[in-house]
Amino acid sequence: MKIAQFFNDDTGQLSSMRLIFILWGVGVFGVWGAVSIMTKTLSAIPIGAVEIMGMCLASKVVQSFAEK
């Protein structure tokens, strides 16, 4: 499977929800990893970031049910 195919839904259209979820996840974990490396301690991920990631995931689940 190619990376570009991952961002397409079942009908072949680009899925913005998948893109948002991937970008948010990469951003959160990228910043968390950089902060942890720079401070040489295992930093906590802010609860607000976890809540937003949960909202992105929940909206993707609701969207998938709404499309059917």
C-alpha cells in the first residue's frame, strides 16, 4: 500500500479526517519526543493534547458511520 492510498477513502476521494488525525498525531508525538530528548527526561503529554487527539479520533469514527 502506498502512502497516498492511505489518505483516500473507499470511494477514492481524499480523506481530510485521516490527514488531520495523522498530522495531529505526528505533531504531538514529534514535539513530545523533542522535548523529552532536549530535557533528558520523559515529559508528560499535556491532557489538552490528548483530548484533542481523542476528539479527532471520535469525529473520524462518527464520520465513518455517517457515510454508510
